[in-house]
Amino acid sequence: MKLHFTIFNSKSTGLAGCSIHFLKNQKGRFKNLLTTAALSVQIFTLSAQDQQPTDSLEGTKVVLDEVFVQAVRVNKESPVTFSNLRKEEIAPRNLGQDIPVLMNYLPAVVTTSDAGAGVGYTGIRVRGSDATRVNVTINGIPYNDAESHGTFWVNMPDFASSTESLQLQRGVGTSTNGAGAFGASLNLLTDAIAEDAYGQISSSIGSFNTLRNNIKFSTGLLNDHVEISGRLSRITSDGYIDRASCELESYFLQAAYKDDNTLLKAIIFGGHEITYQSWYGFEAPFVEALGANPNINENRTFNVSGVYFDDDGNRQFYDKEEDNYRQDHAQLLWNQQLSDTWSTNIAFHFTNGRGYFEQFREDDDFATYGFETFMVDGETQNTTDLVRRRWLDNEFYGTVFSANYNKDRLNLILGGGWNSYQGAHFGEVIWARYASKSNIRDKYYDNDSNKSDFNLYAKANYSLDEKWSLFGDLQYRRVGYTANGDETGLVDDTFRFFNPKGGIVFDLNSNNNFYFSYAVANREPNRNDYESGNPKPERLNDFELGWRYVSPKFRLNANTYYMRYKDQLVLTGELNDVGAPLRANVGDSYRAGLELDATILLGESFQISPNIALSTNKNVDFVFQRDGELQDLGNTNIAYSPNIIFGNRLTYTPLDNFQVSFLTKYVGEQYMGNIDAEGSKLDAYSQSDFNVQYTIEFDSILESITFSGLVNNLFDADIISNGYFYTYDDDSSGTVQTIEGAGYYPQAGTNFLLGATVLF
């Protein structure tokens, strides 16, 4: 029997709107299902950034597996600026590109790709803040690397195919697990339990010999309690940039159990990537010194990585200049409904990562590797050609937990987490022309690091009446970090942070919602910061003021923000020797802006979804040493922070199974350094993509076939979305002169991806 009923939301009655579908007679289990997050229930609450307008602020679906992320996600009752993206919205463009690229059209977001085509190493910035400052959780569990704070999506290729939904909170957001958010928080929810068994095969092909294949399956609910599902994926691509190839493999396996009051998931997932390095970009003087065309407009794909010269002086490239890394994750998630008012979440997690990047080094110094000098034909030999591997072998494990009390006017969450990181950094020389007296498997450096992270938080929403509600969020966080190394020195630091947040929400009516919040965030330095000097922790005061409007044909989200930083660790524009961006404390700085995003229904078939982010991002009274003299440059622009970002999606749906979208993105000019140097400027650029999806349904074992097509950069624009900038002092002429240099990461011109998904 299939039974359907709907309860509409009514503030006057206090009923929560819901829609329930049963494929079998559930024998009176309605109450339990409503309180235990059973798969077959979909509760309707506000998700103000959802793509489809509705009649009121209460009318949007939320998947009930979100009990696992309820402690880190927000809705309209929280004074937080956020955007949601569901799997149905990701699917048309999910053809093998990384999650940051699929998020490209969200407000205030800028993405880039080292290989130029969205596969391999990709990056994201939100409100000008790079990935080290975007807190990422998966099912509420921290994903950012504990030491570098970075997020390496290349380690989880095709993870979008196992993502049920994601939420991007801009600004400080709400208390979460892992390192503090200084630009945004991104939390992902993995695949929900499937009621019915299915199998799925997806394949896509595209430019630069890009090929993606995956298979997915689910047993459906067995005996109404147990589901097992999984995915295997493989992606290969030559990349747009020369030799920027990648071989990416990943897996996802989930076992779930649900009962009247229990939801339990055991998940393992991971990936293995082999990626030819392309993180050095295009630097004209260096390219010219290698005998190549230094004009980036004529030689956009040139990759300096792996270059060397043979005995005859011919330019060669080492064929194994690769990054080779494997990462595996295990999560155990348990939600327990204790009563009508209390529920708990607890999760245990373990991550193991291990791998290396391999490099050919031409004429490198013996001293770097501890080699002893020796005589060859009467001359001292103290350099050699060699191949080295720099290893990282780490473990990250811990627990996160929360308890939720929800009754009458109060929604209270008490939670926290404890996580431990142990990392080994070491280097090996696997071949050398002159190996001196070294032994096989000698380590020319061998460093260890340990980090512990403990936090407790309490957050609450309290409704004063039908229109006004208060939000409070208090977090205590303790971080301990020890490391040793030639670059870092001996580090033994402990940080204790108190992060309060508060706000107020005003529901004018069922269509209009206003909020104001003030939040404090503190954040510890990362490993690269210690390598650059003696860094300070940074502090942020974030003010957010917003308005949400929803009607049957129109949705608007408008917010202004002011983010005031103390000792902000801003990007300097420079890279270290492995292509990681360097940061430095800058004293006082701020970001202020206006963000608008809307969805407008034009008739029955057209939908337009524009967004714009206008901002000013400044270092206050910035001091810089130029030409040997300390200069006060006044207020300068913060690196990698464009003042305007515009995005739009125009969607035409003539049939339920046919959708065409035209997407546009404009990113204003930005500086790659903090001294407003003309040589550090990245020009503004615009990108347009074309996306189509068509589904054919069948009444047989074969349920459907979905065809998708994506043309990126439709108008073949010359896009450079990222780069680096550096300065150094030269006194060869007798006076100190500051020299500037810059490199760039060109993105692909017009390119395409075509895919088909068979569901049975």
C-alpha cells in the first residue's frame, strides 16, 4: 500500500510541515518515524538559499539524514548567511570535475584549477579567503588537514557523486569542529539511505582525454532496517596544462541501520591520486631562461615542472614529476532519539594518509642531503643530479558529539569534539648521479609533528514570540601543536580560544525574515606559517545583517557584513618550494561587503538565479620595506580579494525530463600581493558555461538513462584565475633595489564534457 499525507506548516498551531510517503503498511509507527529521522520522512523547514522559490519561508525540503549535521548546519532561525546545494542541483554538471568547481556559481565564490580544467588540484576562495580558512566537515567530522589547514579535494576524486547535499556558511558561521572558520564553513552530507534497491553506471568523456567512470549501488532497505550502498570511481585526464595529467581512483561504502529511535551508519571512503605537478604556474623570465616562448598568450600551456637539460644541452622533462598520495577515511555515526525532546549524535573517525611527491633535481647541493664531498679528476664534487621523494605519512582520529534538546520555544545543542593528528615528514633520495657515501633508504630529513584539538560548545535558538527569536553560541577550543624541522624549528605551542556568537532573528511574516549577528573567531597558525617566522594567532570580529524574502515566483537573500581582523594571516602572494601559498600576520585589516542572490521564476519554464558580491578588503596602515627603506603604504588591498564577483544561472525546462542552463561568472580584478603593485594585478575575467540534461525513463528493469553535456568557457575567454607574486632585494648595483616577480595559472579555453548515467 502507498499512503501519502501532508501537514502544512502553521505558526499558529505550532505544527511542523511534513510530507510522508510509505511503500508498506507501517503499523502505526507515525510518531516514531517523525522523531527518528527515518528515511521515508521529509520534513519541510526553511532553507532560504534553496534554488526553487516557495509560497513561504517554511516550504523547503530537508533530507532527514541531516540529523548527522544538525549540530553544524543552520536554517532561517539562525542569523547566519548560508547557501545550500542539493545533489539534484549538482547532478547536471557532475561529470568528473572537483567539488570546488561545482560550487563556482555560489555567491562570493572564486575557484581555480592548477591543471586548468577542473580536474586534479583545484582551489576555492570565499569572500577572498583561501581554502586554509574555509572550515570543511563531512558528516560533521573535520576534513581540513590539521597541520596545513588545507583542503585537498584531489584526494577524494568524484566525491560529489556520494554527496547528498552541502551547505556553505559565509563568514564565521556557527560553531563547528576542526580549525576555526575565517572566511566560510562548508559542510557536506554523504549519501542518504535509499529505500529501494538500485544500480547505477555513469560514464563521461571530454576534452584533454578526460574520462570518468563510476558505478553505484544500494540494496535498499532490507527488512525495513538495513541498507548497504557503495561507489567505485576512476577519473583520468591529460589536463589543459602540458603534462598536468592525473589518474584518480576513489571508493565509498556505507552500511546503515535504522530503527524506531536509532540511526546508525558505518562509512569508509577514500582515494588514490597520481598527479603530474603543475603547481609552479607560468613565470615569463623563467620560461624564457628555459628557451621557451615567454609570451603567456602564445604559450599558455607551458609547464616548467620536471624540466632539466641533458648532456647535450637539450631541454627535457622528467616523466615522473608526480604527486602520489592515498587517503582513507572511516566514520561511525550514531543518532539516538532519547525522547520527544532529546536526541544525541556521536561519531568516531579515523583518517590515514600516506604518499609523496617525486622530483628531479638538477645540480643540487650535497649539503642539502648530508652527502660528503669527494674528488673527481682533481675537482671537488659537491653537487649532483638526483631524484628525491618527499613523504607525508599521517593519522588523524577522534570523536565528535552533540546532544539536542528541542521543546516549545527552545532549541538547544550541546556538543564538542576531540581530535588528534600525528604526522611524519621525511625525504628520500631514490637516485643520484653521485651518491657519495649515502645508503639505500637514507632519510635526508625526518620530522614529526603532533596536534591535539579539543572543543566544547553550546548553541541555542530561543523564540521570544511568534516574530522574534534569539541565537547564542559559545565555544571553547584548546589546540596543542608540536613540530620539529629545519624549516619550522622546534614548535611547542598551546592555544586556548573562546569564541562567542550571538544574534537576533525577526520574522516579519511568512515571506520576510531579518537577522543580525555578531561573532568572534580565533585561529591558530599552520605549519607553513611557522616555517615563515614566528606567527601569531589571528582574531576576527564578524558582523552580519541580512534579509530573506520568499514568494511563489521570487526569492531574495540580501546581506551586508563587516569582518574586522587582528593579526590576520593574509596570503603574501608567494609560494614555498612545494607550491603551497605563504601567509604573514598583517596587524589590522578588514573585509566589508554586500551580497545579493535571487531566484526568479519567469513563467512555467524559465528560471533565473543571479548573485552578486560587492566588497572592499583592506590592510590598515600596511608597512613594507621597499628599496631598503621601510614605507607606510597606508590602506592597501588584501591579496586575492576581488571587489566584485557576479554569477548567474538561466535555466530553461521545457519538459520535466529536459533542462538547459546557461551559466555566467564574472570576477573583478584582484591583487596577488598586499602592496598594490601593478605587477601583482590579476585582470578581471568572465566565464560562460552551457549545460544540458535529458532523461529517458523506462518501465522495465532499466529505469532511466540520463544524458548530460557541459561546455565550459563557451566563448573561449583567456582566463587567468590565480597566480603568485613575490619581491626580493637586489644590491648588486651597490644600492638596494626591490625586484618584483609574478607567475600565473591559465585556465582552459572552450572545453567540453559529455556523460550518460544508466539507472536500474
